[in-house]
Amino acid sequence: MVVDDHDIVCAGIRRLLADEDDIKVIGEANNGEDAIRMAKELEPDVVIMDVKMPGIGGLEATRKMVSHQPQVRIIALTVYGEEPFPSRLLQAGASGYLTKGSSIKEMITAIRLVVSGKHYIGPEIAQQLALKNLTDVDGSQIDQLSERELQVMLMITQGLKVQDISDKLFLSPKTVNSYRYRLFDKLGVSSDVELTLLAIRHGLLDTETA
């Protein structure tokens, strides 16, 4: 199953995998909520999951999908190769992590490996994670955020209002605002604009959609 908010990406992956006798795309979803619902219905072996999408996004969708269906193997596929995304997705239960610059051959290798119960991480990302562990550095301020804080931050930087975030995450507006001001305090910013600029500097947001 392929999950990406761009139909052309889903169609492209389906077409590129069509020649593989042992791989079949059985469904496509454009957001995290639909992905969770479809995974329950279709019971795929592997889900190719975009990270940044409308709604709850790939990180939360991965966490919920693995919780509900631990047998499903998830491969994150995104333009974001920098921390904290790889670590967060792997912690959430993803079995693989690829950037959208990866070749179709590498994706096929990743699919076959995760189906066999192994993990696959793209070489550049693996090196980055290894260096991070080797140097034992605490990392940036962003790395210190909880999963929920990072999720709320990404939604704010996508332009979602407090009520929209509340509806999508099933939290009260008061709780969302608490996360918002906690983010301001932890990251040393005082507005949504400053938060967005910080996200851009840390590579969490750019002019392209992941």
C-alpha cells in the first residue's frame, strides 16, 4: 500500500513496481487517517508512508498503524533525510526509511527486506544516525521535543489553526494551546511565524511538500 498526498507519486510508485512479480500495490491513500482505515481493511504486508501530509501526518499514522497492526511493515519515504525525522519514525515503529531521491531498485530491496522481518535504512541516513550515536551529542533543540510536541509544531508550521489541530488530534483547544506555548518556551520563540522560521532553519519545512 502507498500513502502520499500527491496522486502522481502514488501512481508513479505503482507503475514502477508493476514489473515485480512478488510485489503488488493493493491500495493508495492521500492522508494518515485514510491510511489507517485502509490498512485495517486491506491488511497489506508493507506500507510506503510519506511523512508530511495533511491531517495527522506520517509519523502519527505510523505509530497508530503499528499499534493496531504490529504485523504491518512500514517504510517511510520522504524528502526529509535529516534528524529528527529518521529517529522519530523508527521509534514510532517504521521498519525502513528512504528519501525520495532513492532509486526504485533500492525501494524494491527495502520492501523485500522488511517483509522478511529485517530493517532497511538508506545509506546516507544510516551514516547520519551512526555518527549521531558515535558523537553522543544531545542534538538540536528540536531533537528534545516529544513526539506530540513535534507533531503539533509541524501542524502549526503548515498553517493549521488551533481548532483544526484540536479536531485532527482529538485534543481540546486548551491542550493544543498548552503544547503551543510549551513549544514557544522550549524553542525560545514568541509567535507562529518565528516557529515556522525555526522549522525552516532546521530543515523541517521548505518550499516543497515532502
